[in-house]
Amino acid sequence: MPSEPFLKPRKIIHSDCDCFYAAIEARDQPRLLGRPIAVGGRPDQRGVVASCNYEARAFGVRSAMPMAQALRRCPELTVLRPAMEKYVTASKRILAIYRSYTEQVEPLSLDEAFLDVTDARHCRGSATLMAREIKERVRSEVGITVSTGIAPNKFLAKIASAWQKPDGLTVIEPASVDAFVAHLPVEKLFGVGAVTAAKLRAHGVLTCSDVRLRSRLELRALVGSLGDRLADLARGLDERPVLSSRPRKSLSVEETYVHDLGDLGSCRIELGALVERLIRAAQKLGPHEAIERIFVKIRFDDFKKTTVERASKTLDPELFVALLGEGVARGARPVRLLGVGARISLATPAGQLALFDATTDGDVGAPAPPT
Ligand SMILES: [Mg+2]
């Protein structure tokens, strides 16, 4: 359904750094300028390309490609290990620039974010001028380029930012949404993966114009519950809000017991359940949120409180058991409340190369502009 006509269209900017890690490395090592660079894992340890610059892409190197294959395609490739601290620092500075225009900033990864600037006062309210300023500030304050897309919703803003990479700025005005979307291939629609796209193509549904010719009923029969979203997106409609939650600082669960836990053994039994809950909660962490430390919190029956914590990148149940033992020994009395938690930082653990998402760093597969 179209949004109420009396509501003014939203102004969403999607801002995406161009080959982020590789760009930071080129910035810091001028001797690499103009040469093909890939940042990622070691070729002899089945590492993959996390990020590569345009000079490398000219040789067919791509994000998520095995590094060994990248080197075969481009023997002169300079391979660098990721320096996550540098990327995190740059990411924070870039986010601070975004937040100087609007509080409504939703980071998707270290190098990508949505901004809702509908009510922003800067640049006389012009999203295009704001995007131009943002690009200039990231260039001068951080030393890399970003591509931005401006549109009335998230779905189109993200497509627009990939339209003219690198260093692009693409605006989809509300009045041109319809024409723009009509030619889009279905695989560009949010939520449509390879399997769904193949199913749609097999039924002659190749572009958004084809989707529009099908009723919602037909679409549901084809792709299930995704059908309704497809029908909306194919008409350029996407009401998802920009979610501006700040990065979490910690994550924890706790329980106050009706009957005090009298000994370490009964504390351990309860601890297991708490750690399980914590692990479930941690599944909601974003790709840019990393566990730095873990802790166990204890309140004794005399209401005295103690917290034991240590550095850890994982929610290892054994570590929590050790912390519990230490904490319980401090009070040496019945326990009234137990809590377990983790402190979170804005980072991507360097050891998790496999988690690097190729789609966040590339302009691969951007469709040709409509004619
Ligand atoms: Mg990027």
C-alpha cells in the first residue's frame, strides 16, 4: 500500500565506503597508490579477499574470492593482512560525520550506513547537498571516498549508492522512482536470493515490471510470504525505518532466585541456563559488534554485590564457570542473584575472515543504469 499521500516523502541516504579496507591501506602507504591491493587472509591458509581496490578488480579480483585464486589472476597483487583497529577508528570517525547531520544513523557494517535526513536542517534541507558535503568531509577528514545514494526509502537508497561506484552520488527523486524500478532485475530486490530469483525467472518474472503484472495471490503462490514484499518493492515501496540504535556497550542476562542458592553446585546449575540465554541473546549482535570481555555478577543474601570479569572473545561456558567459582568464593555465603554478560565493542575480530561479507564491500553486480 502506498504511504498516506499527505505525508512528505522521506529522504534516505545510503553511504558506502569504496573498497574500504584497501582504501585505508592505500591512504596509509602511498607507495601502494595506483597498484593492485587486496586485504584479507593468507593464500596458503585458504584465506579469502576481504577487500580489494579497483586496480585489483581490473584483473578480475573480487571480494570473498580465495586469495590464492586472486594471486593467480593478478600475480603482482599486494596482499595485506587486515588491520582492524585502523578500520574501526576510521569507521567511528565516519559515523561521527554522519551523526553531525542526523541522529537517525543506522550502521550496517563498518563501512556502510543509512541516514534518515528527512528532518535535517543542514544545507537548507537538501539531501543532495548534505551527501555532497559528507563525501567531501570523509575525503578530507578520513582520506577515503564514499559513494552515496539518495532515495525516498532504504531499498532504493542502497541500490543508488552502488549505481556509480567509486566516489558516486546518485539521486532517485520520488517522481522518478517508478521508471527507475521498472527495469530493475528481481535479484536486486531486498530479500531475493539466488534460489528465489531462479524460481521467479523460471516463471518469466525477470524484472520489476514483470512482478507488477502478477497479482499478490500469484506472487504468494510462487514465493510464499515473500510475495507481498515483492509486490511492494516492485512498485518502489519500502517503509522500513532507519533504526538508529547506538552500538551496544554490553549484553547481559540475570535472575533473582526465590530461594537463595546455598552452594557452588546449585549456582553452577543455574549458571548453565543463564549462559544459554546469553548465547541466544548474542545471536542478535551485528557484524560490527564484537565480544571483548565476559563477566559474572553475583548478589549475596546480604545484598553485597560482586562482579568478576576477564578478557574473552567468546562466550565459553567453561570460562563462566571459572568466574563463578572466583566470585562465590569472595562472599562465601548464599547467593540471591546471578548474572552473566559480555562487554561489546565496535569491531570485527580479525580472526574471522570467513565472516567478511562480500556484499558490503563491493559494487559487483550493480545493474546498468536504465536508458
Ligand atoms: Mg563498501
